[in-house]
Amino acid sequence: MNASTQHCGVIAIVGRPNVGKSTLMNHLLGQKISITSRKPQTTRHRIHGILTEGDYQLVFADTPGIHRGEGRALNRYMNQAAVSALTGVDVVCFMVDALKWTEADDYVLSLLAKTELPVLLLINKVDTVDDKAQLLPQIEQLSKQYPFAGVVPLSALRDGEFASLLQELKTHLPVGDFWFDEDQVTDRSLRFMVAEIIREKVVRQLGQEIPHQVAVEIELWNDTPKLTEIAASILVERDGQKRILIGTQGERIKKIGIQSREDIEKMIDRQVMLNLWVKVKSGWSDNDRALRSLGYGDL
């Protein structure tokens, strides 16, 4: 392949929390790279997913949902990770819900106004709109607020609907050598991915409040000829949260372990022995040093 014909660029996927950014990237790549749940702010890190098609390599940056609240140090980190994604990229995908607009969307749009990047407006969840003509006033109104490079209606939950989006994105990629091997799908380590899988299962099991005070730390990774041994600590901030996470007679943590192990085995394609421990680490989500030790300092 002649390198001079190659195109490679970074695409930031931004938007308010819980609008479908991680789901979109996972479907574009054909496999799970970012964890998902119905709860806002599930994504905490900026995660790169890599899609190579012919002469084009698209590097997607999935980001935490941009929100006004600074709150704990963890919230500040998440906002910084999301906003920093607007630098060093070639095109931005601004994702919103069909027929829904909030103050949080306004805030994201105000940040985009400070850039000179081409921005594609992605209107998600159009499958929930029976009369597609209802989308026209929304598109017209938003187009008056910002000079979007293009508007792409889509459903992030449905495969096979992304041809027009990918074609539009490719027009904005500069000529240049590929950054990653053609078979690589993310720049994150296996340890990171495993920790995220475990955290996803925790978030899906628990209520609204506790998931944002949970972190996962991989303490042991040992590849043997027959299987991979993994030990991980799930960190919470209070004893009461530990009891909730473990559940009656350990049923909840057992279920989290089974679901996590199944996904990890699919990802690494070998048998896994997974041991989970729940530990109390008071105040970790509002402690910059603790956050750095847990990998939250790497933007």
C-alpha cells in the first residue's frame, strides 16, 4: 500500500452525559471498547477506538459526558478529559438526542463555538421518532446556532446505519501514515479494559448514587498455560457501600464476578479465573493523589 494515499485522523465524539457516545463507538468498531449503562457518566476516561478501512484509519476518541458540575475531583477530571478531546483532533462529532435539547447540550455547544474544527451534528435515537419530518425543525434550529459541517441522523443501537457517517468523516481526514497497526482496535491496555468491564457490571447492578463512588484496581494478572488468573479490588468510599456491593450472602458480588468473567473471556479468548475483593478507600473520588494512582491522571 502506498503510504502517500493513506488518510488518518482523530475524531472526538462529544456530548452531554448519557446521549449514546460509547454505544456509537462500540457499534462503529464492531466490538465493545467503551463500557455502557443507562446511568449518566458511566464513561470516565477518554478512550480511543481505532477503525481501519482500506486507505483510511479513523481514530475515535470516546469521552465522558461534558457537564457543568465540578463537584468532586473525579468530576473535574472527567470534564477535563472530555474538553481536552477538542484539542489535537481533526473533526468533532457532536451527539444529541432526537427531539430533545437541554441546558447541558447548550453548554457543550458553547464549548464547540470556541474551536475552529469541522463539527458534524449527530442526531441519535431517530428510531424512536415515528414521523421523521418532526426532525426538520430541530435540524433547522440547531443549524442556525452553529455552522455544522454536516448533519447525520442515526441510531447508535443499530448496526449497518453508519455508511453515510463514515463517508462524511473520511472527507475530513488528512493525508498521512496510519498511527496504529491495521488490526489494532484501541490504544488502551488489557488491564484497563478488564477493569472497565468489572466497573460496568458494578454500575449496572447498583443504584444511581453508588456507581460514581466505585473504582476498580487490577492487583494480579498471571497468564498460565491453561488460564489467566486475575485479581481485582473494587473500591468504595464507605462501609455501607461495601455491604450493598457484596449483597446478601455475597450474591451481588458473585453475580458481578460471573458476568465480568464471561465478558473478559470473550475479550481475551481464553479461560479466566477471576477473584474480586471489595475494599473501602475513604474519599478516593475527591482526592487528586488517589485518582492519579488509579489511572485518572492520564489524559
